[in-house]
Amino acid sequence: MQSQVIICDQQTVYAMGCGLLIKDNPMLMGYHIIKSLKELDGFMAMDKNQQALPLLLVVDSSLFDYGHSDAMVQVSALKNKMSIMVVFNEQDDAHLYQLIDNGISVVISRNVSKEEWSKALEMARLNKIYFCSIIAEKVFAMVNHMEKIKLTQKVHQMHTYDKYILVRICEEASSKQIAYEVGHSKRTIEGHRTKMMQQLEVKNLAGLVKVAFVSKLYDHYLSNPGLYDITSCAKTSSL
């Protein structure tokens, strides 16, 4: 069954070039060019007969407001209504991860060959997975670093109290010494230490130290010691 293409891109010349490639594909029934996602709602409210055709959206990734809390909700909502091919137009690979994590399975960079562009469009129409060579390299790198990313997120979410204990462990401070500094018992500190090992999935103190360095927590502590002030940590144990 033929699909109708919507090209959502602020670069008019690029969008027109994409349109020429679409004309050569017998499985695509024309295209429309819009410059923002707001215009998409208006297009979808058009002629009901046009809506009978499956829609395929080619969208510039920079049009998504990644800083807004609803940005990825918008991505998921669009994915449920139509096939999507994203033209990744940014340097921040974290945004690429967000898109893929929210179900976008066809992503290309702006500077691809017409063969890769056409292949991506066909894979999007069939709801399959496709990354151009440049994006594939980025995705491969992300997969290799995913565990580090997840680990860093876990550390960032920790309470300041636990972060302080962790950086002091890196400085070879004993549980007794840390307990004296924060005004709690040695047993409380050991309880926090055990809880951290479980949360961070490590087996011993060496594992905790490794986490602190891999996640850059200890580097952050050295650069911002005031954020780990003992007075802000004291008497704040969750145990």
C-alpha cells in the first residue's frame, strides 16, 4: 500500500531535494513540506480521504524540544500515529539516545548519499530498523558506553549523604571516622555502604571506589568540595 510523506524541515532546499527522491518511489503517493511540528496538526485535520493513506513523517531532529518535559511524550505519540524517519541534525548524542529509547528506529544524518536516504525512507515505511553508517557508529559507541551512562545516572541520583560517604571511602577514611564526621554510628555508615554496594551492583569497597571514579563523582568532589560540606550531610541518614 502506498504512503503519503510529510517532510518537516526548516531547511527548504533540503526538503525540496528530498521531495525529488520521493517522486521516484512508486510506493509513495506524493509529499507535503511543513516547517514545524505545529503545522503537522493542521495537516492531519485536512481531507479525510488523504488520511486514508498511511503517513510517513521525515522530521528534522532539531525540531524536538528536548529541554521540555513533554518532548519525548510527543515523539511517542507521533510514533503511534505514523511511520517516522528522523534526520539527526545535532551534536548532542544524548538526544539520539532519547529518540531511540522512545521508539524511533530509522535515523540518518543530514549528509548521507541519496541511496542511504532512499533506503531509510523505505525501511521507515515498512516500520523496520535502519541507521545510516554515521548514525550506526554513534549507536555502536552508545551501546558500548551504556553501562557507564546508567551507572553515572545512578550516582547522580544518590543522596548527598551517600555521596559524601563514597568520596570519603575513596580517601581511605574508615567507617568509624566517617561516622564521627557526620554524627552517626559506625553501624549506620556500614549500613549505607552495604546499601550503596547493592544499588550500584558492586561486591566490595574497591568496586565502590571504581564507581566513584568512572562516574566522575570524585573529580566533581575535588572541584566542588563545598557541595559535600559535612554540615549539610550530618544527621540526614535515611536508615
